[in-house]
Amino acid sequence: MKFCGRELRIETSDARAKAADLRERGRAGRFIRLDEILPVLCDPVTKESLRMEGGQLLAGSRAYPVVGDSPQLFPCDVRRVSQLLESGDVLARFPSLSPMEQYCAFGLLKSSGGANLNHEDPWYERHLWRACRMLEDVRGAFLDIGCDDAFLSRGMLSEDVQYLGLDPSGSSASTRVGGLGEFLPFRDASFDAAGFQTSLDHVF
């Protein structure tokens, strides 16, 4: 079978990879820093260039916060939506939200449920092993869309890969950009490869 022009063999192996081992390996991996990624960041909706000023990213009249070293590049004011979620008012206020705020509210609600996988499940460990095999030839800068646990995902790649995760949750994590896969806040051709594992069910 061919995948991206590469011949793949169908294997029936029961081999597994342990999530804890991959996570430990991932912690030692190379992550792309904010100062390195800044030149390719852009407004998630308009695709305008961003500039850093006063601890936030600006594009025209729009401002995007940076939490720690993690830019929060959502297509609406995600702070307002997050406050409504935290206060429990999001359903009562939902009709007054803009369509983009409603979309973000759904996305944040969907991603706020905590872990939905048993990382010690044998089938999940087999999935991890297969993912490692599929990604073994990746080189250069890698964007992981819907990364969730960035350390676990980073552990699937070789040491020399430069990793950046994008996820709507975990805004304080310095290993990722806060945002939605439907509104990628990057210029075209910014990465050598991209991953999109186990995230399609979160896209509306």
C-alpha cells in the first residue's frame, strides 16, 4: 500500500509502545520556541502578519495574548469565552455570542472533558507503536495539530525533529500554540511535515 508516495507494508504485529516511555523521551526532545516560530505566525482568520508588543501579539486592531511562552491564536476573544465556561454562564449567554464565539465555545467544551483514552490499553499501545513507525522518517520542523499531550506526541519522533504542537486546551503549556486546527495561525509552507492524529472527531 502507498502512503504519501511511500510503500507501506501491512503488518499484523502485536508490538506496542508504552505511553510513559514515549512521554519521557518526548521531554528531552527539541521543541520550537516562541522566538523561533514568531516569523511564521499569523492572524488565524485574516492571515495578517503578527508583531509582538507589550507581551501580546498584534495584527491590525486585534490583540492575542501570550500565556507563558504559548501564543493564544483563536479566531475570537477566547478569554471571554473561557470566562463564560468557567462561570457556567455559557449556555445562558450562548444566543448573544457571535457565531465564531459559539464555535470556539463548542470546541473548548469538547476539549475540556479530560483524558478520553486509557493510555495503558493494549489497543492504544499498538496504535502508539504504529504511529511511531509511520513517523520514523519525519525530519525538519513538525506541526502536531491537536497535540493534546505534547510530550507524548514528541516522543514518537526522532531527536532531531523540531516540534510544535497546536491545541485548544492547555494554554499554559510552553510546548504548544493555543488554537484551532480549522484556523491554523501559520503562514503557508512553514513546516516540513504535519501530524493530525486522533483529532478529526473534534472538528465540526
